[in-house]
Amino acid sequence: MDRMYRVLGFWTIAIALMSFWGGLYPMALIFFGLTAFFVALSYMNLTERVYLNIFFGFMFLSFVGFTYYTFFVMPVGGGEHAMLQMML
């Protein structure tokens, strides 16, 4: 199970580098932090049950945070979306 956290670290560093190169600096910082978190957890040699509980907690917080952002923070309307403007 610890190797899967290293795999998560690999994918988060890939996303962080792509977002950094694309100029999305807040997103890049979040994913650099997630990379450090996942790689640090992978070397702790915890039990599989603890790794699964940590992953469950991480996914729960991610889904709650994303849902909160989409309902209460994200701007409403078509003015922000270029693809929608192009289609209309």
C-alpha cells in the first residue's frame, strides 16, 4: 500500500509541474504540497488499514471541498466560460 502513495506522489508532481508551466501557480502549490504529503506518508510504513483510512479521509475532504467551492464560491454565469460563448 505504501507504493500506491508513491504512485499518487508521482501523479501529483506531474500535475503540479504542468500547472506550474501553465501559469496556474495556486494550483501548482497545492499539488506540490500534496506530493510532499503523499511521499512522506509512503515512507512511514503504516498498516494497510491506516493507509486506507487516511485515503478515505483525504477523499472525503476533497469531495466536500470541491462541492463547497462549486456551490458557494465559483462564479455563476456564462461570462467566465469561453467555450460557452463560442458555442452561442
